[in-house]
Amino acid sequence: MSGKIQQNLSQRLSQKLSPQQIQLMKLLQVPTAALDQRIKEELEANPALDEGQEEANEEEMGFGSEKEKEKEKEPETDDDIEPEDTREEEVDLSDYMEEYLEDDTASYKLSTNHYSSDEDDKTIPIPVENTFHEYLESQLGLVKLEEHEKQVAKQIIGSIDDDGYLRREPIAIVDDLAFSQNVTTTEEEVEKVLKVVQRFEPSGIGARDLRECLLIQLQRKHRETDKDIDHENIHLAIKLIDKHFDEFSKKHYEKLKKQLSVSSEELKAIIDEVLKLNPKPASGYSSGANRLQQYIVPDFLIDIKEGELELTLNTRNAPDLRISEHYKEMLKSYGGSGKRKRDKKEREAVMFIKQKIDAAKWFIDAIRQRQQTMYKTMYSILQYQYDFFLTGDQKRLRPMILKDIAEITGLDISTVSRVANSKYVQTEFGTKRLKDFFSESLQTDSGEEVSTLEVKKILTELIEAEHKKKPLSDEKLKDALRDAGYNIARRTVAKYREQLNIPVARLRKEL
């Protein structure tokens, strides 16, 4: 049996992102609030990158010639790189000087009025204070515990989350202590020490679930001797949460009245006692660092001036960047005598400096492109949603998808998506999330195309205006929307309601 060898010629088109393009894509995802930290990381990682404006005159240095820019754009192939042992000994560093020093590497802050001029407050001051877990640990000194028990208590405190709950099982805490601290304990001891931690402030701390959290707070309140406290209602509230929590959470008020033998007014007073409690006991004790994460730094600012919209890009957290003068001088010192034989160490030093300057230039250029791309995208959104930004009326939002902005800007849909995600714009009507401006279209009975955001706004208004003792079902909400000209199905109403985090009618019911 003879075999046949066939040779086929095929053509395949593939596209790969360069390291610079990947860097740009990553930077586009970074919001302004985190950009300063990202730049600091790059400054620490690359000594050839420096803060401050370029000191040298661009014309004198010959920055930005077309020939040099073309050379920079040409990809370096494997054929262009000689093996270390066969590389030519004579290296003309004047070529390096032209290519790596004489280029436009000045600050990415372009000379245009599209950027914010607010330079006074570049950083947000962080208050120095104890963390929430340190606050809990400080209370350990107020209780009598053996040294071994204190180790268990510290492990429990460290396992409490930002809401104040202990989400780990006792057996898991036993294992944590054994593996991380070589401390032997039992589930029973963990439970015993947990009861001590649950007496700490704030009330409700260390609970395993909402029911236990509410019970801890009610029981502590019941022990107080304040004359203003209605101890009878507190006692019934404890019974309500302890024995009938499922019915309470599902708002089965008729069942609760029978189980507690109370009237509607009395049940309302009991439930009011529960509603005064804090379901997230740690919420008021967040550390300064945690609060910082909740701050929203707008990436864009839109102002109304003389009836016209003005867009600026917030750049207050981004310092000026340039190539380090020290690294430029180092490269010049190696190229001072033109062509001559150089040893391996000198060649390695030159290549190291060249790579660092390269990386710095790419980063500066990526920051510049990030600013340009963000401004271009936001300007297109502003023009598309002009009526909304002028009036603040959510009903004036037009249907808009990523593809619409991509077609206007000429950018890729994925690029627009990166700009829209986690970015905020400050308007005359509050700070808005960019992704919230994107929505699908819906056709009214009159044939008009409207945004689904408009429908959600009307749905919210209907629910806010409903009679709380008899809230509207999804079917009735559908009928009300149809009366307003929005012909949508009941399941679509349910979907929009869930997206708005609005519970079903039964859970919206009040006494």
C-alpha cells in the first residue's frame, strides 16, 4: 500500500493586538477614581517614566517628525533581532538617540479646553482612623477571657464581613485556627466565645443571619430599663422574629395576627419596633478606606452655559508624565563617541535603557489615547442624548445601544463598552452612570420608538402611587401601562420590575 503526500496552499487572515493596544484597552476600563493609582504603579515599576511637564523645547529636540513616527509604527519581527552571540560588536548609538529620544513624549494633557482646569485638588484626603475590626478587637479588653479564648475571639472578629455578619461555620473557624495559627479549639468553644463577641457594639454584630441579627438587637433592647421603651411590644417582636420569621418575611399579616392574638394596629406597632433595627450592624462603622471606595469621582463633567452643553474630561487625578531626563542622559552617555566596539555589559545596558524608555513612551501614548477615546465617546453620547442632558427628564432618553455610538465614533463596539463600564458623568441633575444611558427600544401604540428606560420610569411612578394596602399586581401594572400607550406583556413588566429591584405586590403590602 503506497501513501500519497499532498501539499496544499491556504490563506488565512488573523489579527493580533499589539502590547500597546492591549495596554490601551486595559486603561480604558480604569475609572478616573483609580487612574491615579494605576499611574503611580507604572511610575514605581518603570524608572524611565517621570512626573512633570517636558522641559526641553520640542522644536529644538526635533520631536515628532513623520519619518521617526513611521519608524516607531513598524513592528519588529524576529528577523530584525540578532542572536546575542552573533550581534555586531559595533553599535551606532546615534540611531537609538534619534529613535528613542527625539519623539513627542511630552505630557498627554493636550492643549485644548476639553479638559478640566481644576488642578488644586488632585488627591482625596484619607482620614486616619481605626478600622471596624480594630474597633471590635478593642472591646476584647473589656471582657474576661482566657488568652486561648482571646485568640478564638480574634479569629471570629477577623471572619466578620463588612455588613457585620459571621458567614463562616464554627467548624471552618476551628480549621482556620489550626492551620493558620496552630491553635487547637472545638466547635463548642467557638460557639461560647461567639456569644461573648455578640455582646459587643454595635448591637447585632456577629450574627449568622438576619433573623439572629434582629433577635440580638431586640433581646438587648428588652433588657434596657429605659421608661420610653414599650417592653410589651419588644417582647412580642421577639416572639414574632423567633417563632414566626417566615410569615413575617413573606408579609402574611392575617396569619401573624392570629398567631400573636393581636389587632392590625397592634401588629403594626410590633412591626415598627422591628423596622427600627439595623439589618447591617456594621454599616455605620466602615473604615475610612471602605468609605473611600464608595466615593464616586466623575470621569466627565457636563455643564449648561447660556443654554448650551459644555463637556469636559475630568483629569484632576492624572499627573503630567514625561521621559526621565536621567535616562535620556544615560543613553546619550553611551552614544557619545559614535561607532566603536562595545562589550556585552554595555550592550545589555543600552538595551535595558532602550526597553524602559520604550515602555514609558507606550504608557504616555496609551494615556493620551485613553483621554481622546473617552472624550470622543462621551461627546457622541452627549449629542445623542442632548435633550436629556439639557432637561434632566428621563423620559427624554432616546433608545441607544453600543452599536449606535460605535458607528458615530468609528470605534469598535468593545471599545465603547470599555468606556461605558464603570464610568460616571456629572450633570446639572446629578452624577449618572454611563451604562445607564444605554437601552433597547420599544414601540408605542402610536408607532413611536421609545427607550425602555422611559417605560421603567413610568412603571416606578405607578408603583410609588399605588395604594400600599392593595399594591398593584404585575397584571394590573401591565394594564396601566397599556392604558398609557405602552403595549408590553406581563412577563416583561415582571422583568423590568426585577431589574428595578422592586419586590412583587405581596411583599410591597403594608398594614
